[in-house]
Amino acid sequence: MQHYKRLVDHFRKTHKLEHIRAILGWDQAAMMPSGGNLARADAMAELALILHEQSTRPELDDFFAAAAEEELSTAEHQSLKEMHRVWQQSMVLPARLVEAKSLAGAKCEHAWRSQRPANDWTGFKKNLKEVVELAREEAAIRAAATGCNRYDAMIDLYEPGMTTRELDRVFEEVKTWLPDMIGTVIERQRSQTVQRPQGPFPITRQKQLGLDVMALLGFDFSRGRLDVSAHPFCGGVPTDVRITTRYDLGDFMSALMGVIHETGHARYEQNLPEALAGLPVGQARSMGVHESQSLFFEMQLARSLEFMQQLAPLAARVFGGEGDPLFSAEHLCACVTRVERGFIRVDADEVTYPAHVILRYEIERALINGDIEVEQIPELWNQKMQDYLGLDTGGNYKDGCMQDIHWTDGSFGYFPSYTLGAMYAAQQFAAAESVLPGLKQQIAEGELGDLFAWLNQSIWQQGSIYSTPELITRATGEPLNAEHFRKHLQGRYLA
Amino acid sequence: MQHYKRLVDHFRKTHKLEHIRAILGWDQAAMMPSGGNLARADAMAELALILHEQSTRPELDDFFAAAAEEELSTAEHQSLKEMHRVWQQSMVLPARLVEAKSLAGAKCEHAWRSQRPANDWTGFKKNLKEVVELAREEAAIRAAATGCNRYDAMIDLYEPGMTTRELDRVFEEVKTWLPDMIGTVIERQRSQTVQRPQGPFPITRQKQLGLDVMALLGFDFSRGRLDVSAHPFCGGVPTDVRITTRYDLGDFMSALMGVIHETGHARYEQNLPEALAGLPVGQARSMGVHESQSLFFEMQLARSLEFMQQLAPLAARVFGGEGDPLFSAEHLCACVTRVERGFIRVDADEVTYPAHVILRYEIERALINGDIEVEQIPELWNQKMQDYLGLDTGGNYKDGCMQDIHWTDGSFGYFPSYTLGAMYAAQQFAAAESVLPGLKQQIAEGELGDLFAWLNQSIWQQGSIYSTPELITRATGEPLNAEHFRKHLQGRYLA
């Protein structure tokens, strides 16, 4: 096992640099003043370079070859397999490209933070073109190495094993019922007028409510924080998980649902198997599985009438709304299950959300495969928003193609994970309910222990021991089945 | 110049890792939750190891030898000299010791954060012994390399060129007049009863006042932040300076003076010569010179009646004290020039402060030279507090030998810089006044432009181009002269 052990040491060592990168990334988004950016981008590029050098040390080739001949336990075999997968992915890119990507991404993302509010597509476009050029170069190199097409090679970074072919199949299936369903739900909700509680809701109180709900959801504050950033995210490391949100003075639900969403990501990270810390096999399985945890918390749990019976009194207390019918569980639940055709993906309800994802999927696939250029994005965006959601985004870049952070640093291939996550989450909830028959009652009473124990055992503690299909099958008894998602929407919105 | 240029590239490269270390260090103290510490300490140790490896690359030896033969400008010569000095210091320690120091320091510092409030000397002692053992090992190695004694070798890290002999001379001189002066000032102030404005002073307002005063003092918020930590400090990098303070609900002056102090450090950092960024010659000259800037801001400037005419109205507005005689400039000035024998160095007035420093100097010198052991610290501390300030700290570790962060990570040799800084600051103020005859009137009117221009040109923009004696002589017309400090105290407290 000499070489297997050397590989373990190697991955634990590079993981320390990943730790550093994660905390600095959080700092850039949540703490760093604007003038710090140039020198920081340089420092981050240097770190990326060192990480790349360490991850591609020539002796690793021999270690892997020798380890493959060693006598290993099943667990060690699983670990070795993941190490090899990660190593292959990082070997492919030349150091020059890794550094250029890091610099261009940091520059584009940083400028985006002021360009987006200024609706400055012209300024953004220039940086984005640079990012796209490098992403295409990356995709071409990765595709050549694995024999798949360019966009598939990018998907593989976030959802290993997923392909354009499979995504097309799933998304085409969704398209057969989604447009009709959106129309039917909106028609049905037309007669209900839902008046949201009136703000302003002071940020300090919104933050307190967020912390209260994180506590209810089991977030471990000795190993994490809640802060503010332009685009909410979950970052940091399992021992120190940093989640962020953004506050809207007039609407407390937006930040709150964001906090619950990120808390789902956070609990997954905080409960990964400690014994495997720092190893690829000990990490979260994939972006889709990660998103299934955030959407399990936000969609399956938090937007249910049962959970709202816990949430509503907390919100009423923080904002002085006790006794106010607008703060009743039923009413708040009606607010957060309102379906509307809107511009902003992160504000979208769970029924229209897949339309936002499919739109981005189609654009970024064409962009990476070289079928379209950056200049065409706004027009395509507008056309697809018209087609899928009947909305006009012409000229409104900040609520259109500039709304997301993902493309700014070249994370093409990520978006499909959101809708895969929604499907995995619906499937997991159905499975949990089948083994926990009193689940909905427990949720209504704030007794979440059994549910979290199920998630912990079925998903969190499994790390990357199994492939996504195996993990989902072991947890739910069957591979990915989009029908659970359709049934969930049907049950919540059309029952 | 081929080799000189290679050295420039090398130092700019390693500086990026120093950048990372600085931001992570700030995060550890100001942001990180307690559970994050172990993994973070590991990650920091890995970073320290990489930095050490890079700083001690064998080819640097040849680069320096070859660069010494190259035709260089005066500026390049100065730069090369500083690079060589820094290189020699980092070459001396074996990688094993660098990593062990980083780990032990992080462990001791982190535990100290809860041990101090718990007055847990027994727990702290165990970690500190480990830190001291490693510091002694470090001192022995450095001393052997330079032929000086062990404690001198540690001083050299913070105040290059300073020696135990010179410190003894200066501190013995101070001892000839300080005890008498303390007694006389306290006697003289006995008749004045100074009633401080009554709190509570909400933290959000204290923070607002701090930000207002930082703005008045020219802090560049596009390249820096203000946060909270157990022990206030100035960290980060010149493009992103992170200062911290701690708030006392019952006394707004404590945090405010801390903010002003750190703002002095911050302005030095923010105004170092940009063209020399990332090079040793572009960094702040020494800890003593750094402290001279913070004490220039806090002592020379902020505690003067003139500056208080700007500060008092700001404080009155923030806390609703307009018209209240307790918020008058004269009264607030009396509050912040009150001399008292106290336990806490960071809360000490400028008259008793040197006694705190001399006490620590004598203990840490004995500790590093092996004349005493960690177990003897509390007894020695108590004895010297009795001798110098007439105070009993027996059993009160948290306000005694556990009050400072410096020893927790092995920064022995640092303390003398504080009193050297106070002396440099008094000397600089006297020099500035001699060329700016209307200075005190300008300060009273909040016109600080001429003064900051003088500091910028005399100190900040000089980086490490000159040695400390040269820098001080060029700025003030003479080398270190403790008489300016005595005259300053005499003028403020006994005029």
C-alpha cells in the first residue's frame, strides 16, 4: 500500500491549498474592498499555479500505476478511483491556461459587481469574451482527452458522467409538460390575491431571523458563518462553512429562502465523512447532488405548509407580526408558493425555475461548442425568455444575461446541476417519506431529527464513495426518475 | 542586471504568498469560527512551508552572488541590499522548525482566545512552553548565524540593527526620570476629578464614529476595512489594509483611540511606494517605525487638545451629546490624558506605557536567553508590576501575563518596538512642527493635509530605502534622541 498511501498524503497536502483558496474566494466576494482586487487576483493566480504544479507532479503517474497493483480494501479502491478521476482532470490543462483562466475570471467577476447594477453590457462583454475564449480552449483540450464533445467535457467537471445526450433527454421530457403546467398553475392562482407582509424589514432583524432558522435547521455555528455578498453562495471548508445572502429591505422572504437554501449546502459540507477529510472520496459527490441538498431544504422542506408552521411564528416574532394574518403559516406559504413568470433565476419559483435553467443550458452549450458568439447572447436570451416565459428582456441586461455570477469566472456546464438537483431532491423526499411515515407531522412540529438522520446516512456521510447513479439508487431505491419532480409539483400546485 | 531582475521576480512572486498569509491571518483573528481552527492551522502551516521552500531555493545563492557583480543604480543597490537581508533571515531556519512554529503558534493563539477570559494559566502555560521552546531553538540558530546573543537575534527580526546593549542604554535612561514623572503627574492630576461620558454606547454607533474619524484621518476605504477582533491589529496588504478594534459598551474612547492607532499603521501601509510593491525595499521600515506612525496618530495627534476640537463634535453628534459639557474638547482631552497605574498595556496612557514595555522586555529577554522558565513568568510579572507601577497582579493572569497576543505565536523581541515607536513619533512631531509653524492651528481646524504630506514624504514613501537611523535622520535632522519624548510628556502633562 506504499504508493496508495503516498497518494493519500499528496491529496491531503493539496487539499490544504484548496482550503486556502476557498477562504480567500469567500473573502473576495464578501469582504474585500474594491481597490484590493488587482493584487488579490495576482495572489490567487499564483496560488492556482502552485496548486496546478502540485496536482500535476510527474511522480504521480508512477504512484497511480504502482498503487493499481497494490492490495487494497474496497474503501481504498473507491478512494483511489476518485483520486485518479480528479488527477486526470487536473493533468489535462497546461499551467499557462490555468493561470490565464484565474486572472481573467477574477477580473471579469470583480468588474461584474459594478457593471451589473450599471446595466453595462458593453463593458461586461469585453471581459466575458476573454473568459469564453479561455473556456473554449479548456473545453477543446478536455474534449480531446476524453473523446467527448466540448460542452460534455465541461459538464463532466460538475456532474461526472452526465452528457448532453442525457440532459437533452431529461430536459425534452420536462418540456413536454412544463409549459402547460406553468400556464395551468398561474391560471389557478389568478383568483387568489396574495398580499405580502409590508416592510421595511431592518437588515439586523432579517439577519437574526436567518440565524434562528439556520439553528432550527441544524447549522453548526462553531464551524461556519453567515455573511453578505452580491450573489449568495456556500463556500469555505467542511470545518468552516461560509454562507452568504443578500437582503431586500422590502421583502424578508427573499433573503430567508436564500439562507435556507445555502444552509442545505452547508449541512452537506459540515457532515461529510470526517475520516475521509481532504481526500477526493470524502468530498461532496457532485454539483447536482449538492444542489439536491439545498433544494431539499428550500423547496421540499421550507416551502411546505408543514415547515411554515415553524417558520411563520419565528418571522412574526422578529418583525413584530404576532397575530397579523399576513404572518400566518397559510398565508406565508401562499406567498412562497406563488408562481410567476419572472426575470431572475434566483428569485424564480420552483415551477418556472427549470425554464431558466434550460435557457442557460442551451445558450452556454452553443457558446462553448462555438455555434454562437458572446455578442449574440442578449438576443438569444431575449428570444428564449419570450419563448419559455413570455417575457421581454430587451436592453435589460442586469436582469437578463448579466444576472448570474457563473459565467463571469468561466463555470460553463454548471447550470444544468440546478434542475438535476431539483429532481434528485424530489426523489429523495419521496424516499424519506416512504421510510418515515410520520414525516410531515414531524416537520410541522419542528422535529427534524429523523429527517436529518436519513439525509446524513443516505447522502452526507457517503461523500464520493459511490457514483451519482449508485448514490441515488442506494438512497432512494431507483436511479434518477424525473417523474418524482413532476408529481411533487403536481401535488403542491395542482392538487 | 539579469540576476538582479531574477531576484526582483522572485521576491514579487513570494510576496503574493505573503499577501495570502496576511489575509488569512486577519480572517483567523476576525472572522473564523472556533471549530475551523485545526484545519486552518494545518493549511497555514502548509503555506508557511511553501513560502519557506520558495524563499530558500538554492539558486538564490547564485543569483545574489551574480547580482553583486552587476552594474546597478543606487536604487537597485538599496533594493538588492534589502532583498539580501530578508533572504539571509529566512535561509537560517530549517523547514521543520518553520512548520512546527506555525502549528504551535496557531494552536497557542487560538486556545488563548478562550483561556484568557477564563484566566486559565495552567492551560495556557502548556501551549506557551511549546512556543517558547521553539523560539529558543530559533533564537539559538539565528544567534549562531550572526554571532550575536539569542535575544538580539530575535530583536533583529523586528528592529534590524537594534541590540540589547542599545535598548538597555535607552531604557536605563528612561528609568532615570520615568518613575518620578509618573508620580508627579498623578499627584498633579489628583485634584481634577474627570467624569467620563456615561454609556452605554451602542456598538453600531461606536463603529460609525470610528469610520468617521478614519475618514478624517485620510484612511482609503477603497483599499481597507474596519472589523472586530480580540486584540486590535493592522493586517492585510497595502492595497487592502484590514484594521480591527474591540468595543466596550461603557467606554467609547477605548475603541476609538484603538481605531486611530491602527489608522496610523494603515496609512503607512496604504502609502508605501507603489512602484516598489512586493519588494523588501518597498515595505515598511521596521516595527519601531511602524509603531511611530500609529503613535503619531494616537498620541501626538489624537490626544492633543487641538485634535480633540475636531474629535469632540463628531463624538457628540454620534452619541447625542451636543451641548453636554462632558463632550467638550477640553473635557474629553482631560479624559484621554489621564494618567493612571493600570494592569493593561493596550489601555495604558503614554506616561506609564514605557513601564509596561520595559517589564515585558526584561522578562522575554530572560526567557529567550534561558535565564528563566515559563513557570516563573507570573511571579516575575507580579514583582515587576509591583516595582514599576505598584500594582498587584497575583493570580490575575488574564490582566497580567496573559493579556497580550504577542507571545502566543512566538513574537519575542517585538515589545521594545512600542517604546522605540513612541520616541520616534515625538521626534517626528517636533520636526514637523519646526517646518510647519502653523501646525497646531491647522490640527485644531481639521486641516491635516500639510502634516500628512510631511509624513508621506518623510516616512511613508521612503519604504525601506534607508536604514532606520538614516530614515530618522533624514526626516528629523538627527538620529534617535529620547529627549524629544521626555519633552513631549513634560509639555503635555507638567507644563
